[in-house]
Amino acid sequence: MAASSALRLILGSSSASRRQILSEMGYKFTLLSVDIDEKAIRKENPEELVVALAHAKADAILEKMQKNGMMKEIVDSQETTLMITADQVVIHDGVIREKPSTPEEARKFIKGYSESHAATIGSVLITNVKTGARREGWDKAEIEEGNVFYVAGGLLVEHPLTSPLVEAIVGTIDSVMGLP
């Protein structure tokens, strides 16, 4: 009789929202993240951009795992180890918005959301750490907001001060939060 294979999850993200989503779904996971130069990766198409960023994060985490010896442990294990990396941008007035660089830019973003609707484009990449196989996808959620007076994090629609002002979301709240 063959031994059953356990599943190990790695969340390759420093996002509190992504941690919250997986935790609320009941998953146990190891948290690993890296800082990459996201501005060095450019694509005009937001769907291509978020997927490319998720791949870059996965590549950097795998390299980090190789350097710290974690890959040997995984290869020697009977567990299936899946790594989840993701990225998200906001599209507002046809412009891709990533993390604001300054407080002034964050205020400009927030003010703009009260003037016209925005959409989030998020990607999820699942990497089988042992085999290297990858599956990717992206999702879009549109947000139509009324007068937004306070939004933490640039577009945190799940915040109790913001969520009552959201008129409609076409898609899921998990997509808006960054892990569809």
C-alpha cells in the first residue's frame, strides 16, 4: 500500500489580505516572500503585467529556497508542495495603478476613486515546487464607489469605513482583496 501524500502550501506574499483569505478558508501555510523590483517589470496590458509579476515573485522565492536549503528538504519529502504567488493592480481611467510611491500619490488615487469607478486585475500563480509545473490565471473585479473619504492602502474596499460606500462589485471581494 502506497503512503498517502500530504499537501504543503507556501504563500509567496507579504500581503495581509492574502494571508487573511487563506486563513479564513482554513488553510495552513508557510509564509515566504521576497522583495523584487516590480517597477523593472513592465507590460502595457494589466493582465499580462500581474501574471509576469507573479512569475517573477515565484522565481525569486524558488531561488531563495535553493540558497537556504529548503529545496532539498522539499525534494526529499513525500509531500506535494504548492506555492501560491499573486499580484494585483488597479485600473482607473485606463491607467494601471500599482502601489503608491508617495503619500501625495496615494491621496490622488483615493480622490480619483470618488470621481469614477475602478477595477482590480489580480493574478494567481500556483507552482508545484518539486516538479516546477505552473498554472496561472487572472481575474478582474470592477468597483464603483461613491464618495470615498478614507481608504487605507489605496483601495481597501473591505475596510469598515469604506465598504458602506461601495455601490457595486462585479466579481468577488476576494478578487478585490488580491487572491481570487
